[in-house]
Amino acid sequence: MDTIASMRAFVAVAKTGSFSAAAQKLDLVPSVITKRVTQLERIVGTTLFHRSTRKVVLSADGEHHLERIIAVIAAHDQALTELRKGVRRLTGPIRIKVPTTLGFLRLNALVREFAELHPDIDMEVLLLDGPMNPAAEGIDIAITAFPASFDNVADEFLWPQRRSLFASRQYLSSYPRLDHPRQLEEHRCLVYQPTGPSWPFLSGNGVMTVTVHPRMSANDMSVLLEAAKTHLGIALLSNYVALPEIRSGSLVVPLPDFPIPDLLDQGDGTHRPLENAAGQCTAALHPQQRRGL
């Protein structure tokens, strides 16, 4: 027998004070109400009513359980209502912070797709570089490449930020031979301001850091990418930014034997080839593969 139906019968009897009145209220015959209440008493292992020929009165256990059973019925009915509605539509405002270059190169299409899928969302997208406390700035979702944690903010690792050095062949042929990171002190370097002029490299002895002199600095990787393409120097950039130039041959990767550690290093010590790494970054952002940023 349906336990919820037995609970409804119990509540109806409790509220009307009789089995016949409860049967009338639920459009059932009294014998069905009696059977359902008896079944519920068997399930809970106690008497819920004191019965006599003249009246039906809740027992102490019946009074104790009444409000709880009413709440269970309400929760059951609410759950069914939500299931019948299907997936609820997202509504209201949302503020999303993304790195500038990543926003331009990878997230524009995804943001538009999200807006089309959820027409009742009012979305504000902020293109900002550097760490920011989402809770303090009223940001709902912040995508960042910087390993900073804040109170009252839930962090979810998305994908490693693969990075490399990039330069044009013309630049490399015009300046001193580059075989070791220490030789970068003799070169023109293009510095991404949020990460600064201290460039790390993986070597046989662990991580080594070289502080370079900025020939140019900018807070946007696209600016540095264009500078590298026009032979102004060597840039340390995220792989996804320069992947098309690597494929076309307009840029190359100097010092391949001294890879750059991931910006968000998960401690595995691995370094992946350029094309595989950039592909991983793109896939990790897709909403069908990653939920809720």
C-alpha cells in the first residue's frame, strides 16, 4: 500500500475527527480509510488513534507525529511539482569575471551561447586581469589563472595554464644565440604585467628563475603577441594565445629544453607539448564538460 496515501488518510482523520468524514473528504469509502490508517500504524509500530463507537481521538504518538507527517506530505507534493515542471529556468543577474585575452579569444562564443540558452539571465561580463576577491567585489563567477584563495569563496580547479616562450625567427637570428635561460638577460623581453619579469624554467636541478629586463610590458597578452610577431622581442605567454602563430610558423618556441612551469602548478611536474596543452585549455572551458564556474 502507498505510504503517502496512508499518511493522507491519517491526516484527514485527524483533521475531521472521524473515518467517515475523512472518507468523504478524500472521495473514498470508509473501509479504505480504515485500512490505510491501520497500515500506517503497522509501519510506525504504534497506535495513532484512540477509537470508540462515538469518536476518534489522536493518541499521544499520533499528536507527536501529526505535524511531521503533514510536512512529509508537503515535501512529497512539492517534489512532484518540481519534477513535472522539468528543469527550472535560470533567472536573475550574474556577474562573471574573466581574464582579458581569454575572454576575447575563447569565451566570447561561450558567453553568447549561455545567454541564448538562458534568456532570463541578466549577465555582466568583466574582462579583468590579476587576482580579485569575488566575494568583496560582488562577482558570482571568477575565472583566473592566479593561485589565490579567499574566504567565503569556493575554488574549483579547471585546467592547467600551460605557458611557453615565443619569438619570431627573424628576432632570434638578429640577436645573440639563446641556449640557456640566463642568456635572456642579453635579450629584449616582452613582459606580461600580472606575472611580472621573474620568469621560471624547469631544469634538471628543479625550477630556476631569471629576472628579465622588459623591452615592453603590458597587461594584455594580445599586445605582447603582436609585439613578438613584429620581431620586438621574446614573450612569455599562455599557449592558447600563440597556438595559431605556432601552427603558421610565424613564431617559434625558444629554449625547448627549459619548459615553463604551469601557472597553476598541481605538483605533477609534467610538461605537455604545445598543441595538446592548448587543446586541453579550450576543452576544459566548454560548458558541457565543466559546470558552474
